[in-house]
Amino acid sequence: MPLKKRIISVLAALLLLLPLAACGAGMQESTKGNATAASGTESTPAAPREAAVVYFTSNISAEGLVKIYEKLGWQPGGKVAVKISTGEPPASNYLRPELIGDLVRRLNGTIVECNTAYGGSRSSSAMHRQVAEDHGFTAIADFDLMDEEGEVEWPMSGGTRLNRIIVGSHAENYEDWVILSHFKGHAMAGFGGAIKNVGIGISSASGKVLVHSAGTRTSGSIMHGSQSAWLEALAEMVKGFRDHVGEEHVIYINVMNRLSVDCDCDGSPAEPDIHDIGILASTDPVALDQACVDLIYQAEGNAALVKRIENKKGIHTLEHAEAIGLGSRAYELVKIDD
């Protein structure tokens, strides 16, 4: 072949390869800060979002918790609710007062909870208050059972399962919120983090049933025939909450210690197979929970917890949360340790 024709042929081949190269580069970028590669799941299609910042420290201590809070640069302007799980007796892995006390006092925060919808030691206000005292929370701050005097409905828009959420009536007494969660496995949701702490934890008893039933009822069994449907309702409840209180009025902190496959609503959880990992914080609950899931997939001894997450389709909560605009599964992990 003459030299001129060979040059033309080579140039033509290069032009054909350029779109493929660009496509490959775009695919690499889309997996950054996302559990798709780690967990083997696919994200629900959504409009492109800017990656959220998630801060990380391996220092699981009262000092480490305060430091990561400071990194968020968030200043509350009103009465602060600190949402935790008080933990089911006798031996659940709730966040200990010794760990959270300094931060709660710094915020002049009120520890808030709602009663459960499944029985146990926290299904009535009297029993729940006793648990809060026994677990040491009343010694570090005021304690408020938000549904002790009733419940209120807040609107939810932009979802497919819920058009309202039902929260404890005292929720209206707070302007600013710190969602302080123990990240771990969960028998129904696969994992429990910031989204679970809000979606079930801030719902009143009837609001919990509304979420668990994917919006179909407010009393009776918390079981639902469709796993995907109730996980979607879980994400939608958090969007309803976030939209009502205002995005600028809420931050999220997850503590990754005592990483059992079981939730703090289990009074006799399985012993963890994974070593403690750290504390993470963000203004985006989706990015925060996604980052925690990614760290679980990277951890040694993760088989049991990964199995639980995948068997319960836990990633679908994050997929739907991103799809409805609650947050972004893409994130930048910023390590703050010296």
C-alpha cells in the first residue's frame, strides 16, 4: 500500500478509537466514591450530582468525635436535638455516654428518641425512660421521648411510596439536629446508619409502621411483602424529614465500632467479626452511609455483614435515596487524622 494511503488508514482508525477511549474514561470517573464496584450492585439512574465530602477519623473517642464534628464547620442557631438509639437491653451495642457526652454537652443538646413499634423494653414511655437512665443517657443531657405526648404529620413529596411522614410531636420543638448513629448490620434493612436512625428512629410508633409497610398502614405488623418497597419508604421518610427541617439544620455522624450484623434494637447481638473502623461525618446522609458500606466491603472479616447487607438488598435504600434527591452516593473521603 502506498505511504499516503497507509497514513490515511491509521488516522481513520485512531478517530474511531477516540469515542471508545472517552467512554472508558467516563466509566472510571463514575465509580469514584461509590459502592457499585465494591458491592456489585448498580445505582438507580439519577441526575448527576456533585460528590459530597465525608470526613473520617480512626480515633473512636470523645476527643475524636468532637474533632470530626468541628470539621463540618456547622454552627447550630437554635435548640439542638441529638438523635441516638438508646439501645435495647440487656447487651446491645448502643453508643456509650462516655463516647458521646462531650459532644452533646458542647452542643447543649437534648438527646431525643421515639418509642418502638415492636414491643421490647422501649415500647412504652415509662419503660423507655428507665432504659435511657439505666444506659447513662439522662446523666449527660436532657432526654426527650418525642412521641410521649403524641405525633404530627409532615408532608413528603418527590417519592413513590409516601406522601407524608409521622413523627413524635416534640420534633417541632427543635430547630437543629445532629443525627448521631452507630453503624452496624440490621436484620430488616441490611445495615443501619444515618438513614435508618432518622427513617425509623424519628418516626412515632405509627410512623414506623407506615415506613415498614411502605405507606400502606399505620398499625399492625411491621412486616411487608416487598423488601424493595419498604426500603424505598425508609429513604423517603428521611427526605420528608430533611425537607421539613431544612438541609442546613441537620448533620450526620456515624460511629463504626462494635460492627455486629445485628442492630442496637437487638438486646443480644452477635459478636462482631470486623475490627472497629472509625468515625465518619457529613452533611449528606446518603454519602455518609455509602462511605460506611464501602469500608465494610474493604474490611477483613466482613463475610457475615456483607451477606446480611446483600440478602436484605441494603444498597437499594441508597439507590432510591439518591434517585429522589436525598443525597449523592458519590463522595470524597477526607481523612482528618494527623
